[in-house]
Amino acid sequence: MANNTPDKISKLPKGWGKLQARTAKALLNIEFSNLEAMIKSLDLEIDRLEAKLSKTNDEAEQALIIKESADRVAEVVARHVMRMRKKARALADESLEAELEELGIDPARTRTSASRADAAAAAAAGLSYASVWASTALSVILQTEEGQPKVRRSLENQDYRLERIAATETSRAFNDEHSRGVDSIADDESNKEKHWFPFIVKRWDAILDRKTCAICRDHDGDIVPLGINFSNDDTPGEVHPNCRCMSTLIPLPAFYTTEAA
Ligand SMILES: [Zn+2]
């Protein structure tokens, strides 16, 4: 079986390309809308921080103000990442259901709950961004001898980090949920006799644009049997921070043709 499996499937069965494109677009929409909201919230925090900092020249006091600000930032980012991950998981459920429906498999048991994992990931993302926030603000303050603190420009330059968090967490949550759903169906006793999985493979789908890195571009279209890792043990969505890849279930064309005929 594995020997006959092609490495890539470039020609898609009818319907799959559309399904994948719709999912990729929805994934990007989650990422962008949350990123925008997150930046708006942090904009307000910059106003607040600059106003407070301008009232004192005492370094210790300024450090404390920055520390408090960083704590709020950690909360803001965590809240947005949490929302992002929830949406991405819901999308993964929806996408997997559509994929299974196309394959004629009962999608009833794909839903999983991973709120604890979401909370942990969100908190970690919030804390790591807050530490960048604090060190950036602090270094600007220490360099400013007189006059108004000018932290806005430096902090706004950190937006790419937020972008990275948004892309990484969205894609990671989607892929976590998707593969968990696939595993749960494969483990389901009622599916064991159906042997539905030998003719289904997972395909690496990269979002191809000028930001796509060489590794992800190379993996795009890779296919492996379920339960087997992609080459180099790479995982879609986790190749690097900002990875926007996802995996999709597809039927092997040979079987698909046989089924359809
Ligand atoms: Zn990628």
C-alpha cells in the first residue's frame, strides 16, 4: 500500500481544491480579524503607558509603571489568542466534517474539546509578548534623558511579533484539532470494521504567497498515510513561527476513481 502511494498529488479530486481554498481563506480571516482587534487593544495600552510615564522621571517608578503595563498586555494578548484558537478549532471541526462527508464517512464524532490546551497556549503567547513589550518600553525610557517618553514608535515596530503570534496560533490550533478529530474517528470502534482509512491520506497544504518559506513550499502537496508523520517529522503549522500550513484529508485518486465509477 505505502509503496504505491505517490509522494504528491497535484491533480485534485473534484471538490477538494475548493474545500481547501475555502478553509485557507477562513483561516486567514481568523488570523487577520483577531490581529486587528489585538493591535487596537494594545494601541490603547500605549496611550495609557505614555501618559503615565510622562508624569515621572524616576527610573524605579517608570520601571514599575512598565511592569504593570506588561501585565495588562499579557492579559490582552492571551484573551485574543484564546479567541483565535477557539475559532480555528471550530473551523477545523467544520472542515473535517466537510472532508468526511465528501468521503462518505459519518462525521458525528469529530468534535473534541481542548480548552485547557488553548488556555495554556494563550497564556504563554501573552507572557512572551509582554516581556518584549516591557523590555522595549524600558530601553526607550532609559535612553530618553529629557522630555516626553517616545515609546509608541518602538512598540508599534513590534507589530510583526503580533502578526507572528496570530499566524502561528491560528494554524497550530487548526491542525491540533484536525488531527485529533482524525485520530478519534480512526479509534472509534464503530469505524474499525469499515477500514475506511487505507484509501484516505493526509495532504500538506501550504498557503502559497510571497511570504511562504522554502520548506513549506517544498512540503506543499506532500501526502502520507494517516498515522504517519510527514518527512523530517515536520508538522503543518509548526515548521516555524508564522507557519500557515494545514493538513487536509484526501482520497487517493486511484480509489477515488474506482469509487466514483
Ligand atoms: Zn508552513
